Amino acid sequence: MTKYILKHRNRDVAFFAMDEDGDLYSLEIASPEYMPILGNGPKNLAEWIQNRAIPEGRPDLSRILLETGCKTALEYLLQNLALSPSDSYWICPESLKGITWEEISLYQHPDGARIPFFTSRGPTYRTIQNDSALTGSLEKYNVYRQGSWHLVKNGAPGIAFSLQNINEAFASVIHERLGFAEYTKYTLCFDEHGTCESCSCRYFTDESHELVSAYYVTGGICGQAKTPQEAYQEYIDTCIANGLDHNYVVHFMDYMILTDFLITNTDRHWENFGILRDPDTLRFLTLAPIFDSGTSMLYDDPVSKTKHHLMNIGVHGLCHSQAENLCLVRDQKAVDVSRLPDERKTAEFYMACGVPVERAAQIARCFELKKDMLLEFQNSDTD
């Protein structure tokens, strides 16, 4: 059993003890308003900590644990103070309670701060790693360049042509064509054979902007709401109550839902969107730019589809189906379909990224069908 302090920059947020299995004991909350979770119980904080660690099943987790001598992703997270470029939270062992945020911040020490750890043989120093709080299923790592943190995601094993990464870049093209500024731009990296290896993006967080996922704003479909529709409205209401403009929030969410429908994004779950806030005042600043759109464009299904098949593809998203998601939209015309790439341009984009002609044509055809389906939705009678 080890004692820890949950910190937000230099503020003590909570004191707790944790065993090797991640169970919390003797939780004492010092600053309730700074807690990163819904509710203030040990179970919720334990969930937040576990969710911050690298998930089991990630392709690179075994290598990371072997190289660092850690037994679990949780041990690796705590060994590196649970630091992330996404926010200002960290977990400090009580034995290091004299250390300050300025001494360990990833923004102030991009090469990794060296901190002391005390063993039976005396003090030793360890360099903080920057990847212990990288969540998600794809192998990924952080790189600091040109004064900013960047996320690099490798292709998923078993997914041909690194399609998830290529889809991130295609989503960037869509947002650019539609003139929507609040998105995360992804760029692709290719090997010497022209095969896509990875995609990268610059973090939209920094020392004055931290990310809070929608799940940790309201709890999403796991919160107090009884239905996904109620959860969605609760999220919008909370954003507005915290100072964001009503029209801005509604338009942004309409746009996100409609573009996710277009690309058949099946993974817009409640931790894949959120808000940016001021770490000092906790004031909501904006909605977080749209990010993580790679699980889309039938990335794992090379079979051509009809409109009926496309509409019935399941989603892990706001609601349980694409049709339910569309029912949340207030402004059906929030996306101008005429500005989107046509079938030929879409196929050319994927072929230029190393996707074979037949597969690129299938992807482009399905995207064209989704454009038609969106037009039908926009022209439907909603009275």
C-alpha cells in the first residue's frame, strides 16, 4: 500500500492510498472543485486513474513493461507521476511531496525531468517518461518538436494499408473543404516503399489549455441521464452553464455529428470529444477541436455496401445507432455537401496514400453513398 497525492499543478486535490491492484483506500479530498471526476468517491477516482493508464491489449504495452521493469500499466503510470500533455493533473507519491509542478511539468521539461526515488540502497534518480498516460488502442508515442507536443499513432496490426491513419488525414481534408477551423489536422508518414506507417498531430493543449473529455464533464451515458438523448442535452446545458455560447455549442455538435455520419465514424464515444478549459480558473474556453476520426470509412470492411447496410453499421458513440445520432441534430444543413470531394477525388486521395485501386474505389463509393444519404436527411420533412 502506497500513499499518494492527486495534484493539479501545485494544488493538493486529494490524498489517498492505493494497492498494486489499483484499489483506493482512505480517500481525503482537499479541493473538491479540482477533482477530475464526477463524484468524489474512491471508486470514481480509481476509475479515473485506471482509465489514464495504457489499456491492456495495446500492441506496445508488453514492450514498454519489459523495458521499464514494470509489472502493469498502472505501475508504469504511477512511476511517471501520471503526467500527460493533455492536462495539469499528476499523481505524487507522498515520499516526493516536496516536488513542485515547475520541476516535473512536461511542458517545462520536454526531455523528461529527473526525480529522486528512495530505495533500500538509498536515493536513485529516474527520468520521467511522457507516454505513461497515452490511452487508446493504437500504438502511439509523444514527440516534442518546434515548441509543441505532437502525438504519433502507428497503424493497427491487422488493418490493411494503415487505413485508420489515412482516414485521419481524409477527415482533415473534409474539415478544410468545409471551412471548419476547429479540428485537429493529421499528417501522414510513409516508409521508403510508399506505405503509410503512421499519422501525427500537434496537441491542442498547452500550459494554458487543458482537455476535459465529455465523459468527465457530465458522465455521458454513464452519468445521471436515463437515455443517450438526455445525456447529450445535459452535456450541452453544462457547456452553456459554464460560459460557452449556446449557438456555438449547438452548431459545433451538429457539425461533428453530421461529419461523423458522412465518414461512418463508429467510435465517437464520450471520451473522444470534450472541452478545453483554463487550468488556473477552470473556466470553459472552447469545445475541444474535433479529433480521433480514424475508426471510419469502413476501415476494417472491404466489402461494398448498400445504403441500407451503411445505415445499419453499429456505432460506439453518442447514441447506439447512426439514426439516433442524427435525431440529435438541430440544423440539418450545418454541413454543405456540395463542398465535399466527389467520388473520383476521394478514390484518388486514398490511392495516393498507397491504397490499391479496388479498395480505394470501394471506400470512395461508400462515401458517395453517405453523401447521398446526408442530402436525403437534409431534405427530409422534419415537421
